[in-house]
Amino acid sequence: MLNRREFIGTTFGLAAAVSMSGGSISGAPADPNKGKRRILRASGLKIVEGDTPVRLRGINLGGWMLIEDYMVGLPWTEWKIREGFRRVLGEAPASAFFEAWADSYVTEKDVEFLARRGFTFTRLPVNYRQFESDLDPGKWIEKGFRLLDRAVGLCRKYGLWILPDLHAAPGAQARDQNAGSAFGEAFLWNHREFMDRTARLWGEIARRYRDDPTVMGYNVLCEPVVSDVNLLNDFYASAIRSIRTNDPHHLIVLDSNLWAKDVSSLRDPLFEDPQVIPALHHYYFDDALFPRLVGYPGKVDGRTCDRAALERTLDNKHDQQRIPRPVLVGEFGVTRSHPQPYGIQLAIGRDLVSLFEEKGWGWAMWCYKDIRHMGLLTPRSDTPWRRFLDSEPVAGFLNRYAELETPFTEAVGRLFSETDIETDIREQWAREVRRDFDPPALDYVLRRLRGRTPVELADMARSFAFESCEIHRDQLGMLEPFLS
């Protein structure tokens, strides 16, 4: 996904002109299942409601209950962004911004829009910090559960299912900023206390939603990365026990190791429970060939890149022979910051979704909203937050800052490539150098907000409200043949 060089170089760049158009919506669609919905179940290779197979066609509501850098347009991980707001601006201005964010990022208009477009479910990334504090673990924060209740209630009203996804677990389950890792460490796997806390959190969520058919299941961890898969399997077993103590019904969704790309890491005992299903994530640009295409279908280094080759990029991510369960593609997407022409990405993405449909897999695109990177919706360029990000004091400084980083990391990378330093260590160095650019960059940007009143900061956060956003019609058009 997005690396630091791409983030600083694109998110803070001056706004490029994009051809998009928004629209208003009114009225609520009738929900034919209202009052008679049943909890979704796995039956063979299908997901069923009662005896009726259902197709899960969804989108990720990323950015709402877990903020990622490129979604808000600020560098670093969410808890450091919030910490920076409080340190630089003060408690009241910080609270004003993030309260307005929570109130406006996803509202009834957003869920109504998704239902009318034909989506059948949403995947909701959440941060454990919404539900408990590291200074008082085990004491549940009701404010976070009220926000989750609100999401479930909106999906219930418009006939969508919702899949809570723990995107950031205590200690971080991966080295990435979207897992809550500020300094490249995945401490979840080093501390039993963190694993136990995560399992208990899922037990509490399951207790609260055990009888709710709007909740399609529980996505226990997003994109775990661990060197010892025994730890992953042991943790998943404990999380399943915690959930089943409180909820014997709902689906339990498991991402495999290495960013949900290595299904062999999920061992057979996890699937003794017939309602446990595997999930995979698939970003085609992780493959070595497809990002280099200048036309699709096409050839790279004499190799054909077409739909059949695209299907082969899914190898090792699923195994319905060994695990005869439905498969959920929890994430896939396209990105405007990639150097590859966007039209080619959309064509590849359309074929990818057709493969998911052909295989009968559920899928959820990443993501719903962000600052012109992967989102289906983007705040308009005339909104207060976009005007701030695109201003010369912010965009100009950070572009110049990125220009200093690039030649340095490239030069040291070349030096390392001529040695026997392990590849993973070289790559980790590069990631951490880019992450080291985050603290001063964040501090600089936030200082440009000093003097803004709480009211002004709240207005800036409301730039992400549905009525303030534009819809990427080309991206929506890629999905529309599969939405009904």
C-alpha cells in the first residue's frame, strides 16, 4: 500500500484537477428483510441467511474509527496525530476537530448512498483505543461503543450488513502506521498481556452484538505480520474462545499472516468451528509485473499480463481445498498516487472483481473516503481542510521536505544493495527512515493551525461530510456492473 515517499509526495501536493461530480440523495430505500433478518452463516462455500445464499459486495469505511495518514492528509499514525493536536493546539481545539470528525465522517447520508448504489455490506476498521485506554485497560470506553452502535444502527436502517475489523490492536499487530505502530514495532506478539487484552475486547464486542443480525461477523485482526505463526494461531484460538464464550452464532473472519496474503499460516484447528472463515487482501500492484504495464492486457519482459495472469496473483492467498469455507476479500483497491495510468488500474480492478464474482467470494473495496488517494469520495477542493492542505505554507514545505528524503534513501539503498545485508533489514531501514520524517512534518503542519478557533477547526473536520465531498465516478463505474 501507500509508502511514506508516496504519501508526502502526493497527499501534500497541490490539488490536481479531477473530473468528478457529486449528487444529492433523498428518501430511504425499502428494506425487504426488515424485521425478519437472520444472522449470516457459512454453509459449504457460501454465506447464507437462513437457507438463502447472499453475495457480499462491500466497501471499507476506513478513516472513521481509525484514521490513516493519507485519509486525513497528515503524516504519522493516528495516536501520534491526536497527541500532536493536543500538544500543539491544546485540548479544546483538538477535541473540537476530532468530535466533528466523528460526527460527520460517516452519517446517514453516506450509508444511504452506499445502499442505493447496491453495496450489501460495509467493513468498519476500528482502533482498540476507541474502546479502552492503555492507562486503564479493561475499563471499557462507552463513547467508542456508542459510535460503533451508531454505525450498526445506520447499516440496519438501510439493509446493509457490517463487519467490525480490528485494524489496530494493543501493541500493534504489524509494523505499519495503519496498525497503530509509530516506530515500526509490532509489540502485540511480544507481550501476552496485549494478546489477552485483544481477545477480551473481542469477547466484549461479541457480548454486545451476539443477537444482532446486522453484524455479519467479527474480523479479528487486520493484516497481521509475525515471524512465528505459532503465535498467530495461538492468539486466534484464544480470540475464538473469547468470542464463543459470549456469542455462539456469528461468523469469525481471520486474516492470514503477511498482510493477509499467506493462507498456509492459518492451520486446520482454527477451522474446527464451522463458522470461522478466512479472508485475504489483494492489491495487484504488490505483484512485480502488473504495475509496470502501460496497457492492459499487455506484456512486461515478454510475459503476458491478462485476466488469466491476474488470477494467478491470487495463488497462495486462498485454499478452498484444505479450508472448504467461503472466502472474503477484505481489501483491494486502486490508487491515484501510483505512476501507472489510472485507466489501466481501473481495467485491472474490473477484471479482479469479476474474478471474485466468478469464484463466489465476498469482497470489500478499500476505501470509502480519503484525500484523493484510494477513496471513492474526496472532500472538494473548496472545503476548509483541502484549502489548508493545498496552501503553499503546507504543500510547498512538505514537497521540498520530500525532495530531501528521496535522494538520501535512494543513495543508501544502492549502497546496501551491494552488500550481503538481509533484504528484510534493508527494507525495514527504508521504512523507518521515511517514518522518521513524520514527527517534524506533523509538527510543522499542526503549527500552521495555531490561532484557529475550535469552531474553525470543527468546520475543517466537517470537510469530510458527504455533502462536502465529490464522488469519483470512474471508480464507482468500475464497480457498478457488479452492484445490484
